[in-house]
Amino acid sequence: MEGKIVLPQFGSLEWGILFFVLASSIVALIYGIFLVRYVLRTNVDDKKMLEVSLAIEEGAMAYLRRQFNTMIWFIIALMVILFFVYKSVYTDIRLPLGISIAFLMGVFASYGAGFVGMWLSVKANVRTAYTALTKSFSDSLKISFRAGAVSGMFTLGFGLLGATIIFMAFREEAMKVLVGFGFGAALAALFMRVGGGIYTKAADVGADLVGKVEKGIPEDDPRNAATIADNVGDNVGDCAGMTADVFESYEVTLVAAIILAAATLLDPSFTQKYGQNSEMFALKLIMFPLILRAIGVFSSMIGIWSVRMKEEEQDPMRGITRGYILSAILSIIGFAIVIYLYLVDPITNAPDFRFLIPPSIGILLAVVTMWLTDYFTHPDKKPATEVSYSSKTGPATVILTGMGVGLESTVWAIVVIAGTIGGALLVFPESLSLAAYSIALTGLGLLTTTGYILAMDTYGPITDNAHGIFEMSGVKDQKASRVLDRMDAIGNTTKALTKGLAIATAVIAAISLFRSFIDEAELFLKGIQINLPDVFIGILIGGAVPFLFSSFAIKAVGRAAFLVVEEVRRQFREKPGIMEWKEKPDYGKTVDIVTAAAQKELIGPGILAIFSPILVGFLLGAQALGGFLAGAILTGQLLAVFMANAGGVWDNAKKKIEDGFLGGKGTDSHKAAVVGDTVGDPFKDTAGPSLNPLIKVINLVSLLIAPIVILELPVLLKLSIVIVSLVALTIAVALSKRGAITEENK
Amino acid sequence: MEGKIVLPQFGSLEWGILFFVLASSIVALIYGIFLVRYVLRTNVDDKKMLEVSLAIEEGAMAYLRRQFNTMIWFIIALMVILFFVYKSVYTDIRLPLGISIAFLMGVFASYGAGFVGMWLSVKANVRTAYTALTKSFSDSLKISFRAGAVSGMFTLGFGLLGATIIFMAFREEAMKVLVGFGFGAALAALFMRVGGGIYTKAADVGADLVGKVEKGIPEDDPRNAATIADNVGDNVGDCAGMTADVFESYEVTLVAAIILAAATLLDPSFTQKYGQNSEMFALKLIMFPLILRAIGVFSSMIGIWSVRMKEEEQDPMRGITRGYILSAILSIIGFAIVIYLYLVDPITNAPDFRFLIPPSIGILLAVVTMWLTDYFTHPDKKPATEVSYSSKTGPATVILTGMGVGLESTVWAIVVIAGTIGGALLVFPESLSLAAYSIALTGLGLLTTTGYILAMDTYGPITDNAHGIFEMSGVKDQKASRVLDRMDAIGNTTKALTKGLAIATAVIAAISLFRSFIDEAELFLKGIQINLPDVFIGILIGGAVPFLFSSFAIKAVGRAAFLVVEEVRRQFREKPGIMEWKEKPDYGKTVDIVTAAAQKELIGPGILAIFSPILVGFLLGAQALGGFLAGAILTGQLLAVFMANAGGVWDNAKKKIEDGFLGGKGTDSHKAAVVGDTVGDPFKDTAGPSLNPLIKVINLVSLLIAPIVILELPVLLKLSIVIVSLVALTIAVALSKRGAITEENK
């Protein structure tokens, strides 16, 4: 199956489909704008609430501005490097130009989707709170969920638009250009995830340590100088970071499927089977992924619009679940119709409904992944009950039981993914290329409902903030308080569910990229043989990278939180009036400090993600780099699931106790559970989620350098690349040890 | 390089060497017996001490007896299965017979080395305490260290004797038979590690939770019904388990090196280089590993005998370190002499000193690994200081900082191992087979000082027990108390250092086994290609197994500890006189309970280790099984180092505070550090160390089934094997959820 992939000529049907897909992407954007207007239509007439919300908005925007300003120079430098490196590799100038411009576009698209989503989130939070106060539970749910959906619709819109345009412009070379696009998107996602993750947890832990522990004031108390930063953090981490992350998976899976469809023409078992109709049928397979994506736009839209709460239920989760099921079922029905009308087997002249199986498996994977997350973290399920119960013997047993849960949960997550790949393989036993295409289709299926999934995710920080704003504004209204409390709890659940899903999408995307890497590094025939010692070394080092990365992230939160603690303490000390409500704390100062700290802490993880594959590639070669990728995907996935679920179950075990289990707040059990929750915070909100873009960035960097690694480079050039990488990595490690909290710097 | 390995005929020189090696193994055993007599020469004349020590001895022996009785039926069944399965594969009846008998021998040898070591340990502990009281610090050190050395000498003796006899009897088929031997040894090691690990931590945690936390009585207080069990546990886990574990690595690396030496004759680059002298030189390479092992016997003996403490130093660690350096240097000198006299290159007629490099790298790997462990866990180094310091902000930050340390430490451990493999590869650029041999020689180097290393390890539980016996006997003597306290602390250090080393030996042994697997599964030409989806699935599942295994182990400790808590509480309740020293608690009952619980908890992890490779092999085939092994080695190593070092640093951070840092005992900092220590206990003493035998058992099972997996079996037979494995694994998972601590069973 080695050989150059060439796309067949498009006929009028194909052009028609392409424009239909483009039109759907524009529909997604228009729907997004429509949702924005829907949310902004509500006017808030409560000064206190507006004041708090404005502070959050300012903080969030300041963070994004600063992030952009830090990032942009780095991005421009990388863009120039990409251009010149590829100019020396490819004769056709269109490719280096396309790759570097696509890279920039990727950064902007990913950043843009995150930006818009967050921009609306910080406007929607106060509207959600106000609606809960002045209108009904159901109206409040609508505002918050539809606002959340905006990130989803912009992701679909930008993602589909970008991918389709690049595909139309570059055809069979599209994958190369799209790697640039994806790299930009993933790098922006990495920065937003890591930066946002550090931001949100540093603010959270810092606020709690001084506020709750030292001063004994409740959460979200306006006297705490870190409360605004804490609320800003929820948006930065959960909304912007997540959107940018999923955006990139959405892109990559689409293009991988298209390229694999074209690759069927190189496969003798395919061309023998379909004979003279091969080219025609391959064209259909090429168009099929694009149509699937367009279907996803409409099914997500309908699902989102359907979400409402029946007044008799008083449980928004049911409406959200119904909406998800609706959009999943609509997607499958849509797939079936397309197959019936379009994917007609030229030999039998009947629609080949086997192609319905892989994307449906993908949707099933999404459902099962959410179900697993729910089982391992939900307060009412056995694991969370056990963790809560273990609080009776103190914090140590809480930690151990939670670890046990987290470790176990990784296994089922992996088994489900392995089952998905295996299931997809079995559908087309007659052709290796169709089997590969089938695996790619599961990725498409998994991400079909992206719009809906991101709505569920962003709903989390919006309701969390709405609750916070309500508390801080000091309004007393029992009904609204109950509504917002309930919505906040549901938001935590949806956030946790989508977190598990984001990991699955990242792994599936990474596997697609890994396959492209094999093509780019010309390893299809040679293979990546684990039995070779250098490949084995590659696997070992690749597997260690997520561990080092997690260690960086966890330490960074500790350092940044320490700065917050110092600042909040300073304000309490220098403005003694704060405690008696006579002075206002300086929220902006704390926001600035966390923002700066989060930016600084980005450098180490960023270097690690970019330079570790470069080092392995140029030191040990392409095959070892392949081993490196496999190792990194493996442990990245395991650690991500472990951290997400251990963090989730600790969080919910604490909530379960706060809801009255084992005596509730104030008991020793509660104190023990709080320890678990605090440990879990940087797990589930910093290190864990950052592992998704990490494994994607590592794969993309490898893809980008693959054509260069396999060249016969001068030894001196190779050596200097290796040395530069080593120096960069040494700096990253040194940074991770900087300013650690020891008695010396105290 | 495919082909059948045939050993050249041995001449009188080779027979001479073989008998010299056999003689060295007997010298090791005689030296072991001599050390036993040395230790037993000291008569203890203190009734109280003897009484306590006898209780520990009885408990420890009861545990080993019960372990043996549980294990033996399982072992016999496996032996029969092995015989009949191999009878259907090999025509020559000698092989199935040899493999199944070797399996039984392996169990007995591994169990025997552990048994003898522990039998002496529980006699040496009281003598160490008594000597500290009646004689000098230095005498007390000699007794405890030499007693520890007995496990080391018996491991060398049994190991070398067994391997040499099997090699002489089975020649080129020796690897197959030795897999049986290794499997027996590893399985016994897995049972001793897991069972012992659960035992020791259940007793420890259980004793602490009721004694220290609920009743406020100190550690090792005779009123606590679990104190004896706690002391028994130290022996069972650290002494018997560790010895059995290292025993197996010692075997496997030796035979792998011999086989790889013989394989050079299949390599054209080797036979071209050495021409007609190829066979003669290959014979030398075959004998070389055996001679290295013999050198290790003598260098370990001299090193052990040299250990003493200069009275002016008052620091036993220096003597122990000097002894280690002495034995390492003697080994390298010995290697050099052998190369000078024996490994003469037939072409240049000069000794080929390049062969000195790989075993020296191995010794260096041991030194660097111990140095890394020391850096990441020693109370005076930066990581432990940071963890201690983080106790100021409570238990959550202690956990997080320790996690950060543990996660980071994995990376350096992996880099060092990767560097070792890479370094060994570079020594012989001219021949692939010599490069492979070179990697095997590093493993030999790493395990050269096994005798000394096990002495250091077993010294730990002996001094720990000696300290405990002294406390429990109620003798008041300031000098002796100080001596034993100091020795106990050093024992903790040596235990921690050797723990890191045991992981490195397990990984190197697993890599050797992996290489043999490739031969057995006839994958040398085909390779194990990560780019194939089924291999990738194999990697994913293999990587998940150590996570599931750790989760099993951690949960098991929780369950067993719960039983101990219940029992100790019951005794306090039903015998109210205990607290006023009027009644004696029933130590035996607690010992029985932990023993039974530890045995029961073995089943799940045992099933997982044996059936997961069987499932993958028969469901997905030999290549996928290769991927499975690579995944398991990778995450097994990462998790083992993570758990060992996180556990170690928490332990030492607590000790640092107890020694007066940040205010010492009784402060909030101390309480926070105790939480870290308790979390770390099952990490570093149960789950972490059990991962070593796990990865070896998994590799050995794969090796054993490889010749069957590659056969064209009837589908129905394959299906039934798959179903049986699935059922077994389901039972294992169900067992791990049994009797969990929820409100229902309370």
C-alpha cells in the first residue's frame, strides 16, 4: 500500500457536496451568532450583580489578552521557522506557505473559538443568575445552556470551514497543510489548557487556603481578594481551554478520514473488489466524512435547541440528557439516510450499510465513556460512596481509596477504546485500507456531537459563575439560590462527563495522527518494530514524558497558589478594614498576579511538548520516534483518565458529605474529604486536561519533523539540533525546580 | 539472524570453568551457613526480649507455612498443566519433563531463599538488640548486616547452582527449561511480594489507626494486639518478598546472556569478522557470563565481610557504603582480569577490553539508581525538604508535593535505563548480535553485587525488628536505644535504596525475557509492528494492566487493614484490662487474621498476572502479545518508581519533621506529614514492589505460551481458552470489589 495518494477528479456532485458542507459550517456560525443575541437580549437590572460580573469579565479578558500577547511572538517565530524549514524540503512553494499560514490560522481559530465562548460565558453568567432571580428555573437553564452552546457552534463552524477550505485548496496535500493548522490549534490549546489550568487552581487553592482555612470566611466571600480570580479561573480553564482542545481533535479526525479514503485506491484488495468502479466509490468514501460532519452540525443544533426543563421534574440533567440522546439518534438516522441515498455499493447496487457501523460505534464510545465517568465519579454510585465512607478513618484513607478508583477507571477507559478500534477493524475483513478507514470513521462518530458536548461543558463554568455572582452580590432569595445551587451541581456533572470524553477524543485524534506519521516517515513497509532496541528506548522515553509533564503542572500550581496566598494575606494585613467590610480588596491585583504566574509557568511544559520529540527524532531516528509516540499516547491516556476520575471522585465524595452523608459539614469526615478534594483539584483541572493537547502536540511535532528526520542530514546539523533540544529541555527542568517552597526562600 | 541456536562442543577448558562456577555457588552456600552460625553464636540472656522475639518468629513462620500450603496445590496443578501442554508441543519428552520439574524447583528455590533469609532474620533481630545492649554499636551492626547477608548468599548459591545445572543438562534448550524455572521463581516471588506487602501494610495501618489514633498509645506498644503482626509484616514483606523477587532476575539475566552469546554464531557479521575462530570465540562469550557471576560471589563475600563501623564515625551508613564500593570495584577488577586472561580477540591476539564496558555500565546503573533514589527520598535533600515544608499548608499540599516528586523521579529512572541500553548498543557497532549480547551483559553487571544488595535490604527489617523488640521488652538503656534507633533509620535508607534497584533489575530482566519472547514467537523477521492496529491495542491493554494491578493491591490493603482494626478494637473492648497492662492481648489471633486475609487477597492479582497475557495472546495473536508486553513493562516501571519514591519521600518528610524540623512531633505539620506517610505505605511497600514480579510473570507466561500461540489451533480451542481467561479475569475484578467498606456492610 506504499505509494503516492492522488485524489480523483471531482464531478459536479462532489462540488455540490463540498458547497453544502461549506454552507453547513456557515449555518453553524450563524446559529452561534443567533444564540449570542438570544443570551444578550436579557437585560440585567441589578447593580451589585453587574458589578461582580464586570470584574470577572475584565479579569477573564485581561487573561486572554495577556495570553495572546505572550503567545503571539512565539507563534510568529514558529511560523517563520516552519516556512523556511519546509522551503528547504519541498520544491513546491505552495506547501511551505500553506503550512505556515495554516499554522497561524489554526492558532487564531482555536484561540478564537475559545475567546468567543468565554466572552459570552462571562456575559451569560450574570444573566443566568438574574433570570433565576426574576424568571423561572427553566428560563435560567435555557440561557446558560444556550450560552454554553456558542463555543460548540463556533468550534463546528470554524473547524468545518477551515478544514473544507484547506481540503479544497490543497487536495491530496491537504493533510500536510492541515498538520500545520492542527499544530497551531493544538499549541494554542496546550497554552490555554495549561495556563488556564494553572490559573484556575492557583486561584482556587490560594483563595481557599487563606479565606476558608485561615480566616474562616465562606467560599465566594467578597472580602477575599482572590474570589474574582477564582471565578475568572473557571472560565479560563474549563471554557477556553476545553474548546481549543476539542477544536483540534475535530479537525484532525476529519482530514485523517478523508486521506484514508483516498488511500484505498492504493490497496489492491480494494481495487480488485470494485474493479472499474473503484475510483467512483473511493470518491464517495472521500465525501462521506464531510457529509457526516455536516449532519453533526444540524443534529447538534436541534439537540441544543431542544434542551428545556419540564417544570414537574425540577431536574435540568434530564433535559440535558434527553437533548444529547436526541442529537445522537438524529445523527445516526442522518448517517443511515446518507448511506441509503449515496453510499451505494457499485457491485451489488445496494446501499452498503456496513459503513453505518463505525460512526455509530464512535457515538456509542461517547455514550459509554460518559457512562464510565458517571459510574466512577457520581456521588450516588459505589466508588464515591466508598471514598466518602473512607473519610471516617481520615484523609489518608480518602486519598488511597480515591487512588484505587482512579487507577481502576483507567483500565475500563482503555478497554473501551481498544474495543472501539477492534470493532471497527472487524467490519471490513476484506480490505486493510477499508479497515483503516473504518477506524477513522469511529473518530468522526465520536466527535459528531461536538457542538452539543461543548455546550454541556461550557454550561459548567457559566452556572458555577452564576452561583458565585449570586452569592457575592448578597441578594437573598431562597428560590433563586436553590435553582442556582442545583444548576451549579449539574454543571459540575456535565463538566466531569465531557472531561472524560475530551480524553477519548484526544486519544482517537492522536491515533489518527500516529497513522499519518507512519506515512510521512515512510515507515509503512518497514514498520515500527518494538523488537529493535532504539524503538524500545523510544517507547520508554515517550512513556515518561506525560509523567514529567504532570509533575511540571502540579508543581506549577503549587508555586502559583503560593503567590496568591501571599497576596491575599498581604491585602488582609495592609487593609485591615477588609474583614469588617469597610475596605474593598484589590481584586485586579490578584488577577494580575495569577495571570502573570500562569504565563510564566507555561514555558516549561511548552518546551517539553515541542522539544522532546525533536530530540528523540534526531537522536534516535524515525522508528524510535514512532515508539516514542506510542509510549506517550499510552501513558498520556492512562494518566489523564486516572487524574480526571480520581479528582472527580474526591470532589463528589466531599459534596456527598456536604449534602449530609456521615454527618455533613464540620465533621472530621468532611475535613478528611476536603483534603481529597484539594489534592484532586490540580489533578482534574490542571495536569489531567493538559495531557490531551500534550499528546496531540507531540504527535503533530513528530509529523512536522518526520520528512526532515528521514533525510540524510549532515552529522553536524543533526548534532546541533540535538544539543539545542537538550539545552531547551534542561531549561524546562530547571524552571520546574525554580522558586520551590523551601525554608531558604521563605 | 533467524535460525536454530546450537551450542558448540565444550572442551576441557569449558568444563573446567563450569565446575569452577558450580564450586563458587557452593562456596556461596557454605559462606551463608557460616554466617548463620556466626549470628546464632550470640546467646540472648534476656527473657523479655526473647519472649517478644519468639512471638514474631512464630508469626512469621506461621505466615510462610500458610503461604506454602495455599500455594502448593496451585503449583502442582500448574506443573501438571505445563507438562501436558508441552508434551503436545515438543516431541522430545525431556523438554516438558524438564520444564515442569524446573518450574517446581524454581518455586522451591525462590521460596527457599526467602525462607532461609527470613528464618535467620527473626533470630537475628533479638540478637542485634541484645548486642546493642550488652556489647558495642559495631558488634550490633556486624550481627545485623551479616544476618542480612544470608538471604544474599543463598540467593547467589541457589541461583547459580540451579542455572548452571540446567545449562549443563539442557545446553541450547536451557532457555526453555529456565523459563520454567524462572516462572516458578517469579510466581513464588509474586505471591510473597503481594501477600507480604498486603500483610505488612494491613498490620501497620491497622495497628496505627487503633493504637496511635484512637487510643493514643505509641508505636510498638505491647498493649496493641497488632504490634507483633506489624513486626512480622516487616520480615514477610521486605525480607522474603524482596529475596524471592531478586532471585528471579538473577537467573534470567544470566541465561539470557548465555543464549545471546550462542546466537552470535547465527550472525553473518560476527562469523565474517572472526572467520574460522568464530566458534572458539563464541564459546568464550558463552562462558564469560558464568565467570562474571562467579566473580560476583567472591566480591559480594568480601564486601559483606568488610562492613564494620569505625568507632569514631558512629555512622553505620559509611561502613555499608564503603563495603558496597569495595565489592563493586573488586567486581570490575575481576572482570578486567578475566578479559585480560581469557577474552583474547583471536584476530588481534589482544584482550578485547570493550567487553569490560557493558558490565561496568551495569554496575554504574546500580550506583546511579541508588543515587537517584537517595536524592529523591533522603530527608536532607531538596525534595524531602520541600515535602516537609509543604506540610505547613496541610495534608493536601504534602500529598501534591510528594506526587510531584514521585512523578518526576520516574523520568530520570527511565532515562538512566534508556541510557544504559543505548550505551551498551554503542560498544559494538560492527555486529547486531554483539550489541544484543552487550545489553545482556549490562544486566549481568547490574546484578553482580546481588549478594551485597540483598544484605543491605534484609538489614532493614532486622534492625527495624530489633528496635521494636527493644521497645516492647521495656528495657531502659539510653545508649542501646540510641544505637538501635540509628540503625533502624539507616535500615530504612538501605531498604529504600535497594527498592529502587530491585525495580531496575526487574526491568532489565523483563527486557531480556522480551527478547527471548521475540525468538520463541518467531517474530524476529516479522517484528512487532506498532503500526498495526492489533499491536497498538496490545500496547494499550498491556499498559493498563499495572494500573489495574495497583488498584487491586491498594484496595486489598484497605480491606485487610479494616479487619485488623476491627480485631484490635474487639480485643480492647472485650479485655478491658489490656489498657492497664493487666491483661495480655492475643497477638496470635491478629496474626492469623492478617495471614488469612493476605492469602485471600493474592487470588485477584495472581489471576490478572497469569490470564491477561493468555487472553491477549489467544485473542489477538503473537504480535499483539509482544505489544502487550512492551506496554506492561513501560507502565509497570513508571508506576513502580513513582510509588516507591513518592512513598519514600513522604516517609522521610515525616521523619524529618519528627527529628525536629518545623517544630517536630505534635505540630499540625507533623499531622499533615503523617497523612502523607500513611498514603505512601501501601505505595512503597505493597503495590510498588509487587509490580516487579508482575512484569516478570507476565513476560514469562507470554514466553511459555508463545510456541502455542503461533500454532494453527482449532478455532473452538482458541475460543474456549479466550472464554476461560475472560471468566478468570472477571472473577479477579469481582474479587477486587468484594467486601468493600460501604455503609451497607458496616
